[in-house]
Amino acid sequence: MTEPEETIAAAPARRRAPGADPVVRSFGSARTCAADECETHLSRYNPDSFCSVHRGWDRQVVTRRRRAEEDEG
């Protein structure tokens, strides 16, 4: 698998004003999921090579520790 090359969508000749919004990263256009037989188009702002279905991030069980009683306040 090849990870997409990161490009920065900003004009290199212009200076950014102090306090301006951060530069938006993009990873190319017209990309599709790297899984076999998947034709899902990926967003240019998605750094991953797979769509959310094939990456499986939504299937992972996320557990978080409860805060201690003294921390709640």
C-alpha cells in the first residue's frame, strides 16, 4: 500500500496574515479506497488510503476510564 503524498493547498507567493486560519492539508483528488473491489471515492482531506468501512474504525470498541469521584466537582 502506498500512502498518499501530502500537499498543502495554499499559494506559496502570498504571505499569511497574523491570526489567519491554518493552512488546509489535502491529499490529492480522484482517489478511491485501496480495498479490493471497493469503488468508494475518498475525500481530498482524508489522509487514509481506505474508506471508513474497510478501515474498520467504527467497529472498534472504545472504552474510557471513569473519572475518580474527587475529580468530579
